[in-house]
Amino acid sequence: MIKSTTRKSFGFRNLSTTKKLLVLGAACMAPGVVVGAFGLTSLQKLDVASEEAQSLEQVSAKLYHLDNRNSELKVDALKVMVATDARTIADLVAEAEEDVATVDEVNAELASIDLTGTDALTRELENDLDVLSGHLDEYKSSILAVIEKSRAGAADTPLVAEIVEKDSALGDIVDEIRADVDELVEGEREQLEALQSATTRSVVVVLVVGLLVASFLAVVIARGISGRLARVKTTLASLAEGRLDERVEVDSTDEIGAMATAYNDAVDSLSEAMRAMDANSQALASASEELSSVSMQMSGSAQESASQSELVSAAAEQVTRNV
């Protein structure tokens, strides 16, 4: 009895071996592509966060420098106020003017720093820097007023008190802004760490998932090929033992499925040839039996003819003796 040789198959199994290997290769490459794309996106985010953190650190450094310059301006103003020698006053005025120029330079550098953040704290920091610039202009005006009065030889004690007061207020503003900047810097550092951690976790997850998918496909493809080849081998062993009723189960249309179909067709043709040979052998045996029967009949007739000849001969001899 011939066994069933076909069953319903699914799409992936019907793919050729080349296409299956291409699918496996794509599955192996996909995690790398995903990791690369995710890495580029994360790298861009890290670059933005790093640039913002650097900008904030520059703001903090410039504020520290500006605070020192403001203190030096206050000292310059006090020195000019208490100086009595004209030459000393001239030197102190020149030094104060240089410090004013330095303050202007630092303030310009501070204003040129691009804050890339879009959160409320960054916007508030920009407003605070604008307020600081206004107070700084008032402070410089007071310093320049002291310088002009000192050049004219007129001391102004209330103006000195105003400078001290403005310097104290300006220092408080700078300290407050620096505190805000430090808070923003800390936030950016935390964001950088969070991005790095998220990137690492995502890369690990993608690689693990990709490895599992690739391993699964590799196992499926390997089992699909080796299992069906094993069935072909078993059927071929049955054929070697002379059993023509075994067929390879065809469950795909790929190369192995095509090979199984060709094998089954070949065995079917061989079975038909064997059946035809058996029929011819039986016909030949029947003809041989008929020929043997005819030969026996002919032999019997010959013996009977010989017996009759002997009887005729005996009768003739008897007649001859009687005569």
C-alpha cells in the first residue's frame, strides 16, 4: 500500500533555500541596522544635551569672571576716591577704565553664548541675563561717574555708597543666576546619564531580540532542511531493500520538495515498469505451460502410433506364418 505523500505547507517553507538564507541574513543584519539608527538618534540627542551643558558651564564661568571684575571695579572706584596725588589718580583711572572695558568684553561674551534649551528654566535664565545686563550698565555708569568726579578733583561720598550698594545687589543677582545655572547644568548631566543608560539598555534589548530571532530562524531552517533530508534518506533505504510502496512526504515546493516529487515520480515509474514486467512474466509462464501440454499430447500420439505399428507388424508376421 502506498502511503500519502502530500500535506498542506506554509509560505516560508516553500521559499527556496537561497531565499531562506537571505531571510536569515536579513534577520541577522536587522539588529545592526536598528542599533545603528538608534545609536545615531541617541548620539544626536547626546550631542544636543552636551552642547547645552557646555553652554551653561560657559555661562557659569563667565558669571564668575564677571563677578570678580565687578568687585575689582568697586575697589578701583574706592581707590580713586581716596587717592590724593594727581598722578596716582590718573593711573587708577586708567586701570578702572581697563576694568570697565574688561567687564564690557565679558558681558558681550556672555550675551553671545547660545542657549539651545527650550525648557522654562532656560528661558528664565535668558531673562535673568537680560536683567543682569541692565543692572551692569547702571553699575558701570556709577563707576564712570566716580572716575569723572575724581578727574575733576571732587569726591562724592554718597556716590561711593551707591556703588557699594549696587555692587552688593549685582553680586546677589549674579549668585542667584549662577545657582540657576548650576541647577540647569545638573539637570543636563542627569539627562545625559539617562540618555546613555537608555541607549545602552535599548542596544542590549535590540541585540538580544535580534539574536533570538536569528537563532530561531536558523533552527527552523536547519531543522526544515535536515529533517526532510532524513525522510528522503529513510525512503531511499526502503527502496534499496526492494520496498516500492514507500514515498517521500512532499510538504513544500522548494528544492527538497522538488527532489521529493521527482523521487516519487521515479518510484511510480519504476513500480509501473515492475508491474508490466510481472504481467509479461505471467503471460510467458502461461504460454510455456500451454506449449508443454501440446508437447505432451504430441508425445502421447507418437507412442500410440508406435503401438499400432507394432500390432500391424505382429499381425503381418502371423499371416505370413499361416501361409
